[in-house]
Amino acid sequence: MDEKQELLSLLSTDAREDVDDIARQLGTDPETVEGLLDELESEGTVRGYQAVIDWDNTDSQRVAAFVELNVELDRETGYKEIADRIAKFPAVESLRLVSGDYDFAIEVTGESMQAVSQFVSEQIAPIPEITQTVTHFIMETYKEAGIDFGDRDDDDRLSVSP
Amino acid sequence: MTLQPNDRVADTPESGIRKFFELAEERDDVISLGVGEPDFSAPWAARTAAIHSLEAGKTSYTANRGKLELRREIADHVEQWGHQYDPDSEILVTTGASEAVDLALRTFVDPGDRVAVHQPTYISYKPGVRFAGGEPLPVPTGADNDFVLTPEALREAGAADADALILCYPNNPTGAVMDAEEIAAVAEFCVDNEIDVIADEIYAALTYDGEHTSIATMPNMRERTVVINGFSKAYAMTGLRLGYAMGPPDAIEAMNRVHQYTMLSAPTTAQYAAIEALRSCEESVDEMATAFNRRRRFVLSRFEEMGLDCFTAKGAFYAFPACGGDDEAFAENLLEQEGVAVVPGSVFGPGGAGHLRISYATGMRELKTAMNRIEVFVGDR
């Protein structure tokens, strides 16, 4: 694996490491890591650093839904043009073009079910190319970004062993 | 007196690790760098296979040598290290690599035979040799040579007259590995002096710089080597107790004779887990190895920063820094003052004195805290 790939793989498991510790783990120096990070950011490979949050563990009333969108394209409008318009809404957390029964899969968040419904019906559905929306409210999150939200394993190994 | 242990047992002291285990257990704020097993669980697919086998009622004995299906998977798996063993006649599945070591010693050691054991090394070999009626012959290795075993060290220790050699690389406790050239030199010594080799290669998959080289793949070594490996370290399956031995048909047949009368067969549930582990869990092994390698580099660079002399450990999940003085006192005080448990190197034989075994089989966050605490401790001395 080249250094960039190794750095990406490390960041994808823990983006909170500071540059010094990343350098130690990759067997390189902090300046090299800084340089690689700058490069990855400026070329648009690393788009951000976020915590994986179990919102159900907070007082937040946050509601999220997956919404399936069907669209009808015409000569002037392709998927890209429609995606650009949808992506601009801050309430849209993710937006993907998918294969199968519908075209776009988006995740929408809001302060209540009503807020999410309203957003979909007032902001998304009226977009002329969109022919259908199906909203699935998320009831429970078990795993996110590769992290299992189940009971965390206790270390039951012997504290000292051969 | 009744139930008096025989001399061999009576003369074998309790493991030096025990004391540190007890000291560490007394406190609940201890970060332990003293653990000789991975901090991961067995890959989920392997665990699922074990569960399914139980649900299907697969709870009887298997063939003495282990399920043929598993032996076939093992034969394929070890090809990566240049091994070619016939699943029917050259592989024996055992209850942990530990059983395989014990079987090999009881099968090949005659009373009074001398068995060379390089030092420092895993704590079970010397007692195992004694229980089998043999005489352990310690062969020192040192930091000056990155804890690699050399023909010179063997010759100096008188191992030219030895009947067998136990070779454990990547090594517990040092993390040392031996490259092809170094292995070839030891192989030549063994051929020249007609020494059989028991090669414990349990950490083979955890080799970080370069490739693992097995002594059995060297010229004229296959017929005099029993290769031992298992699922404990690479597949994080320590508690499932599953290992294997590979060697020429007559050797495996002989070991199986001891095995069939003493163990019958290795745990059935574990065998199902192992089949799945070999079939579909290579990615999990790679992920674990990657994580270990990162921690290895982290730990080595932290030791360098705090001025603890540490050779570049290249395998297993151990580093073996010099602590500059009495390792037992260092470990005891470190535990008492900073709440970090490590194992003093002298536990693994005289050659380990003045060193500490640092296991980095623990999460990065704890590892960072532990290293900071060691830095404070070293600075205060």
C-alpha cells in the first residue's frame, strides 16, 4: 500500500488521531503526513472529518428518513443537474444515484417527522423532473459508518498472560 | 505423602508471569501491555460457523487427525509460506499449538535427549522438554543481534550435540523475526549436526517487514522438521484451542499415536470455526495485521522518543525494549506507580533480563495512555 492509501485507511478507522500519532503509526514524520493531508484535501479525496454519533443516545429530537426518488430526464436535464439542485438543501445528508426500482436514494434529517415530511413535500417533490417520492423514516440505527452500535465488548482477557 | 508430584513436575517452578498477573489483578486502573493474545474477537463468519455447527448438533468426536475438510484447507493455506503437505498423511489438527508442541516433544524426545531452546522465548518449551524427559539446552540470543538465532550461538552453547531444536520465529517475547538467509544458516547447522527441529510458527501471519520464512522449506530440512501453527494469534481464536502440526508422514503418524491416546481429537466446534476462518476470513486477518503493524510502529517510535533502547521488532505483537537495569523491579514499580502492566523479560529466560515484553495487542487509545505513563515513569527515574 502506498503512503496515501495507508493514510486513508487509517483515517477511515479513526480521523481523530493527531498528526504526530498518525506519523508514528505510519512510520513517517509529521511533515509528510501534513503534506499528504493537504494533498488529499485539495484534490478532493478527503472531503471532511466527522464523528460517528449515535443520536439516540442524546437528548436530540433528530429524525432521519431515507427517501426514494424517481425522476424523468429530458434533453436538457440529466441526473447530474437534478442531483446538484437536491444536494444544495442542508437537510439532505446524503444523495446517491442507485440502480434498481428508483433513481436517487437520499437521506433527509429534520427536527420532527412533520418537518421531514414537509421538507420532502414542499422542497423535493415539486422539482419538475421528480415523478415520485417514497419516504422511509428511520426507526432505529444499529450500525453506521462501519461502527456497530450494539453492546460494546468488554475486554475479558486475562490481564497478564504468556 | 500422597499425590506427590514426580521430580520433573516438582522441579519445574511456577511461571514468572503468574506473579505479575496477580499484582495486576489487584488494581482496576491498570492498562495491561502484558497480554499474550489479540484484543480482537474471532472473525464473525468463523464464530457463526461454530454456532451453526452446534445448532446442527455437530458435537461428536472428529477423526483423530481432525476433519479432512479442515486439513485440506490448512494444506492450501500454508502454501503461502512455501509448504506442501498432504492433508491425508502429513497434517495433524491439535488442541491449540500448545498440544502440538507437547506431542512433538513426547514423540521425538528420548529420556536424556538434549533439546536446544533459544532464549529468551515462550515460557512453555523448557518445561515441555522436561516433562518429556529431555534436557533443555538454553541457547542465548541478544539485542546486539536483534534476538536472531545464529549457528555461532548454537555452537557456543554446545548445541552441535543436541538432538532437537525448538525454533520460535516470529518470536514471543521479542517480536524478532529471522529472514531467509538467517534461517538458512540455522538449517545448515541442523543438517550438519543431525538435529531435528520443532518449528513453532504460530505468529507467521503476523510478520510485518518482509516475508515469513519457514525452516522446513530449506534444503534437507523437510524430513527433520515438524512445523507447528494454529488459529489463536492470526485468527484471534485463542479460547477455541486449535492448532496443527505438519511434517513427514511417519512423524505425523507417530505424533497421532500420542494424540489419539491422550486427546482423541481436537475440539469439534473449533474445527468448524477454523474451516470457515480459512475459507472466508483472510480479510479480517489482514485488517488485524494492519492494526498491529500500526501499533508496532507507534510503540517503537514512542520508545525511541523516550530514550528506551528498543530493537526493531518485526513480528508477532510484542516489542522488547531494554529497561536499563533490573527488569523485575522496573515492571513492579511501573505497575505500582503508573498502573501499567508489562512482563519482565527475565521471565522468558536469562537472555531476557534487562528487557520488558510490551504487548501492543491493545487498543490505540489505551496504548497512547500507557506510553505516556511509561514516559513519565522513565523521566522520573
